[in-house]
Amino acid sequence: MPTHLTNDSLRYLLSDRVAAPAFLTTSFAFAVVIYGLTLLIRGVDLWLHLAATATVFNSTVPGVPSDSFKYGIAFNESLCTPLDIEIGGCLVGQDSGWAASTPSVQQSGWLIASNVSSSVIFHSGQEPLFVVTIHDEEDLAAIVPVKSNETSVWSAPSFGIRAKCKNITPQCVPQRGVYNCSAAGYPFLPFNNSNIGYVSNERIPGHIMAKIGDKIVGGNNGPVDAGPGVFPLNPQSVGVQFEWFILNSDTATLTPNEEFSNTPFDAVGVNSDHSNNFANADPSKSGTYHAFADCEMAFYNLTIRYDMGVYNLDGTPEPSNGPFTATMWGPLLNQMINTHLHANLQGRLLAPISQERIMAAVSQEISRLSLAVFAGAVINAPVHNLSFHHSDLVGRYPIAPVIAYTVLLFVYSFVSIGIFVWASIMKTRIVQAPDGTKATSMELTQLQLTDPMMIVAMTFPPANGQDTIHTDPLNSFVEDPNTPRLVVTTEDGPTSDRQFKVRQRIGFNKEGEDAS
């Protein structure tokens, strides 16, 4: 509602010389109410938007598993028959090494252990794999796909290995330059060439062995199983030995971790007091650093859950049965991980850091590398419970302005409905013009609201300021028939259209006829 029309309407209604018609008064009241509600709605709307904030709304939409979502892990049963597994484990009964007749399996496993994720190395249509360590699950290692849809959520089968290693080096007593770990429960450590029929008694740098019943298993080319139908326990303890050949010079010395090894030297270059400090050794001689560990290995069939880049376990891991455990630990007992294991651990085992951190690293690396090499024998499998995350930016509004805005909209709607109902049932009186023409007071009110008096004032200039029309359009029209002003009538035009007729009048005679 323009301001000047509001002011003119107020002046007209408040004039004590003018009797405003009922329709005009009612219409003005409704207009003021609507105008006030409009201002309130605008103000609350401004408050609502000033108080609003934006937030991210996340939703989950179910998906349909397809070949593009084969992120699960399953054993490649084409590598051996079920009978092979039931007798002694798949791929482990070969004298030349684990999976020796399938070089692609070995190559894939080593590349996974080296974190090489190129799809070229894997079978046709297979997703590249790698092994992750889940710290919340006691450093459980699990096989997972290298890539996945970042917005996807799914569960899929996989395999896992967990190792819990402890340091037994202090219990392996050196006797005449040769260690003996019988006190730690591993009389077959340290392992040397004579154990596998070699003439030389030289120890082999790094070895992993286990005892199943009364059988010692594990060797470079020796037996890796306890015989047909004899399977490892799950979990199963294994003994691990580490050896690093250390060179010293006149200007360089190295102090190894004293908590892990009780003496760093073998018979060559050994100190008479078995000191842990290389500085006390003869710099012209070389020495070998020894370390031994007892690792409890557990092998699992499990379900992994992927949720927007994060891997976790879905449910409780299920320990693998005896035949499949014998299959999973094949790379471990065939010494397939020794090179990687020694390279990854050498820096930490020779550094002066806490034994807890060293043993945690040993456990993680043995688990990860054993599972990685074994992963060369797996293929992809379908996922289940597939869904996708969708993120939308939405507005967040405080409750107070929302309620105020909603209430005002309802009030505005009810007022509008009330006006519509009032207009539909209203009755208007008939006004008879001096010439006998009848018009409704609604028509006259409409004429007043549209303010035609400005044109009339310009058309009929006043002869004097008393008896003719006023120059102020608000006072130029009244409804009192005895007041000399203007008379507004309607009549049918030449084409039957209603026409308004405005003329000057002086007053009425006794017969009610126009005396103007």
C-alpha cells in the first residue's frame, strides 16, 4: 500500500465534515490489517534468514551389488583340489617352495607385500589388493581392495592374521659362541645349515619355524608340514630368529637395542664380557646381531566393513579350520617373507627404542607380510549390504522464528479467507441518483478508493471556495444530499456499458430532484 494513499485515506476517514461509507471503513480496516501482517511477515522472514545456518545432511541409499563392486576376498580354489587341502593344505606340499608351480601367485604375493597396486600384475578382471592393519582389533591384518567407491558402504568376506610376539632373546643363552633357546621352549633355535643336512654349521640369517606335536616344521627347502592329515593349531606358536651382519670401522660404532638382545656378537668378534656396546668391540672385526621371538599366530576367516574410506571388522572373526590354516601359513614356513621382514625391522631392532614398540612392530610386520604373500592366491568375491552415502547442504533454522513465521502465515491466510467469505455474503444498499439512476454503494466506494476526484477538480475549477467543489479531492465528494458538492451517478451508455456521470450540484428540492 503506497504511503501517500494511506495518508489520503486516513485524512478522509478522520475528517469531521465527511461521513465515510461503511464499505470504505471496512475496506480500509482490512487493508490496514493486511498491510500490517505483510510488514510483520517481512520482518520475521528477515529474522529467519539472518538466524539461519547451513549444515551438511548425510543420507544412505541402498545399492545393488554388481561386477563393478567385487571387493570381497575368496580363496582361488582352482589352484588345488579340495583333497589337497584336506590332506595337508593347499600349495604347501611342494619341495621347491610354496606355490612353486604357480609363479604368478608368488609374484602377486610379493608385490602385494611391497604395496605395489598396479592392476597389471593381477588376474584378468581382478581388483588390486593390499593388506591393512586394523589397530582397533589388536593389530589384525586383513586383505582389502586397493580402490573402492569413496561414497560406498559395504561388507565383504576376507581373511586375516594376527600375531602376538614376545622377546625371548634373553633366554637364548650363548654357549661357546652358539646360542641355545631351549630355555624359551625352542630347542631347534637357532636354525643353521646342519639342520637341513648341510655340512656347514653356519647359521642362516633369519628363519621361522614351528613345532606341531613332536614335529619341527619350517625350512627353506625342507618340510613345511607335519605330514598328511596333521594340521597346525589355531592359534599356533612359531619361533622367529633374526640375524644381521654388522661391520664396524675405526671411526664408526653402533649401539644396538639392549633390551632385545643380551649379546650382539657371535664367535667372530665376540667380546669376552659379552658387552652390548659395539664401542667395546674390536673395530677390525665384524659381528652378527641376534634376536629371537616367540609369536602366537592366529588365522581367521572374517568379514570386513568399508565405510567411506575406513575399514573395520563386521562381527567377530572366525578362526580358520586346520586345513585352511595350513594353507594360510604356507608362505610363513616356506620363509617367503624373510627378506621383507628383515629389511622392514632392521632399523627398529637396532635402535635404542622401547621393547614394547619393537615387539609391536615385529607382530605387525609378520602378520602383514604373511597375509600379503598368501593374498597372491585369492580372487575377488561379491560384496553384500551395499549402500551409498549422499551428502546435501541444507539450511538450518532456529525454532522461534520458524514458529513465528508459520503463525503469521496462518493468520494471513485466515484473514484472506475471511475477506473472501465476507465479500461473497455481503449486501450493499442501493443509492438512487437524482435522475432516477440506481447504483450500489459498493460502486461509489470503489470510486472513492480509486480517487477520481483529482481529475474532477482539474475538470471543474471552482468559481468560489464555498458553493462549488473543493480543490482538495478528499472534500470534493460527500454523500449528504443537501450539501452543494458533486453528484456522481451511473447510467447506461450507448453500448449498454455502465458509465459514471459527475456533475456539480447545489442541492435538492422538496421533490428530490436535482436543483443544480
